[in-house]
Amino acid sequence: MLTNKRSSRYSSLGFLVGVFGIGIGLLTGFLVGVSPLLIGLPIFAVAVLVWFFAQFEQAVIGLLVLRSALDTFSAQQLPAAFAVGLDGLALLYVIVSLLTGQAVKVDKFWWFFAGWVALQAMWVVLLPLGGLGLDSTYLFEGVREWTRLFSWLMVYLLVMQLQGKVKPQTLITTLFLSLVIPLTVASMQMFLPASLLPSFLVQSSVDAGSLEPASRIRGTLGHPSSFATFLLLFIGFTCWKIRDTRNRAPWLFLLAILTVFFVSTKALTMTAMLFVFVFVMIAPKLNLLNLMGGILLLGLVILLFTSTDFGRERLGSLSDTPLLNPHMDMWRAILLSWTDGNSFNWRIAQWHFIWEAWKNAPLFGYGLSTASYVTVLQNEAHNDYLRALVEGGIVGFMTFLSLIAAQVYRLVHIMFTSPKNSSQQNFCFILIALLSAILLGMFTDNIWKHTTLFFYWWLSLSVVGWDWNQTPPSDTKNYQTPVRFLRS
């Protein structure tokens, strides 16, 4: 019986390898016909596949660490290629695992998330059928956005396969390597004149002609706000490490460094998110030490933010908005937004136009990633709740809220079911504080578009649900990956 099972597995794998070999051969022939220089791509793909299956744990962790360095090359479509490649690797791993009789690890939330991502494909299908507020001209935008969502699902799935092979504390600590390249590039943006930086590291054309350091840093990410939310996530991870380790000095030092970089992004919305994160983090365990630590952190942020002309200008611009000026109503703010350069008044105008656009397609909206095409300002919504409403209509907005509610329920459930004051419970609580900050930031910014943030968010949500008491095997060489199974 065992021999028959092995023979069946060998046959399945042999067929799979044969199909893969034929595919590589055809692709190589096609690429040589296009350009002889492209013949190296299939060889590189084969090398990556061998590495991926032979050193699965190291390969997955390496890919997770690498993601933070890619957004600088968005113009070359490198992040998109990475996402598609990661999706392909995840699906191939699942297929090979099933053919070799190995279990594919998932949890209940993954099934919910998979159903949610599958449901979003409905808006991609409805667009060319004329069921939405725009026509098929914007189909590519919808496909690209759905692929981005699907890649998050695959990240969650891949990380789940590490359960029982890598300690969750080890995996999270290893993710700090993701900071190395972004912080190195951010340091260059802070201290070097923009004229000395490569063009892809300069924030804007204005900075490119300046002899002064770039006014706002963005590291390797596409925008200062994206870099700020990425830093906020790792500020949360650092706070967890401070609670989880006895040697706190290095982590306190890292926290100070991350705070300096965070403030240097000069993103006011993200600063408000940091305040929410700190408040939620210290409120349930309020004591003198936590209170002093929270006050010190927020005091440092305020001091650094107000020490620059840009920071003082950003805070001062609030007095020219309906928020703090009782003599200014919404319509005056909308009119002034065309000339005063006040980003807050501009947001009010954009939100008004988004709301009016939604009324023309209230049930199913305009389609995924179309918010920037439905108003006269031709820009992103700068409010993720309005974005969900105008892109998905009432139906899409309700699915968006359901995803948020599912995350809240999952984290609260894990927090109350994990051992009290355990490393898992503390990490879960940090994620709740981060989620609270993210939900606030979604009111005034395009947080949903911060792909790198959610790349690491979803893998964190996967790790927090592991069995943290499970001890990984000490000898990983005994673990049979699909390639090693063939050798056994």
C-alpha cells in the first residue's frame, strides 16, 4: 500500500516536472526570439525555484525581508513583478504539497480572507459587462488592484506554512532586517543634498534641483506617508520587543532612531496615528512607567515635528480650515482649496466630489482602484472609507467593513484566549493598537494604498494566530520539503 502511494506521488511529480520543463523550454525559445539577452530569465527562474523548495523556510523569510526595498523601483514595475512571482511560488508550493501528500496549513481567518478576496473579483467582472459606473477602459486598474489583494492572501498562506518550523518570536525579530535598506536610503535623503542623490531616490523634481537635503524623507517607499506607516508598524514591533526581552537597551535605542525617522517624514496624519497607537497601548496597563514612557515618546515627536518650518506650517494651516476656524464653512473651504494650497481644505473638496460621484453609482460603485478617475480633481480619495464607498458602492463598502470587523474579532479573540501576559498576548495587543491607528488614518489618507504596510500587516496577522507554545524541530534538515521528498 505504501509502495503504491509513493509510486502515485512519483508519477504526479514526474508529470508536473515534465510540464514545467516543457513550459521553460517554450518560454526560453520565445525570449530568445525576442532578444538573446533575455535567455537568462528562465535560468534565473529555475534557480529561484530550486532555492525556494530546497530551502523553503529561509527562502520565504528572505522574500519577506526583501519586500521593503522594492518600492523605489515602482517605475520599473519591480514591486508588481515581485507580487506576481510570489503568488506563483505560493500556488506552486500548494500544488506540489498536495501532490506529495503534505498538509497545507491554513486557519479559519484565511478562509474568510480568501472568500473576501474572491468576492472582490466581482467588481473586475462587472466592469467590462457595464455593471459599474465606468466602462472597460479601466479594466486594467481593477485587475491590478485585485492582484494586489490576492498577493496579500498568498503572503498570509506562505507564512502559515512556517508554523511549527520557525518560532514566531524568531520570525518577527528577523523582520527587523527589513529596516536596513529603507533606513539607509532615508539617511541619505536626510543628510545628503538632493543633487547628489540618484534621481529615483529624490522625492520630487523640486528637490532634484535643490542644493538642500530633501525636505521629506521616504526611504525606499513611494511616498513619505507610506514610509511613515511602515515605520509605525516597526515602532509597534519594537515596543513588543521591549516588553518581551530582558535586555531592553538596544530596543530602546532602536525605538529612538525609528521615532526620529518617523518625524522626519513630516506626515501630520501619521503623527496623529502614532498618538492613537501610544494611547491604546498604554491605556489598559496604565502605570507610572508606561505613562512616563508614552509621554516621553509623544513629547519627542512633538518637539521634533515643531522644530522645523514645515512642521509649524502644517500645524498652522489647521487654523484656516473649518476644523478650527468657526468663520469658515465647507463651501468656502472648497473654493479656497483651488488657490490656498491648504491640503486640509483640498481634502474637504475631494471628499465632497467623491460623495457626489458616488450618488451616480450607489449600489456597486465604479470599480476597484477607480477613485482617482471619478472627480474633477483626478486624485486619490484621501479617505479609505469614502474610497470603498465610491469604488464598491454600498455592497463594496459593507464588504470592506466586514473585513475590518473580522480583523478586530480575530485579534480580540486571540488576546483573550492566549496565556495572560504571554509573548503572544502582548504581540496581539500591539497589533490591536496598530489597527486602531490604521483605522484612524484611513479617515484622512490613502492608507489602503500603502502596499508595503499591509504586506507586513497580513503576515503579522498570520503569525499571531499560530500556536506559540509549539516547539519547532531542532534539526530542520529532517524536514522533508517537496524536493527532499523526491530524494528520500
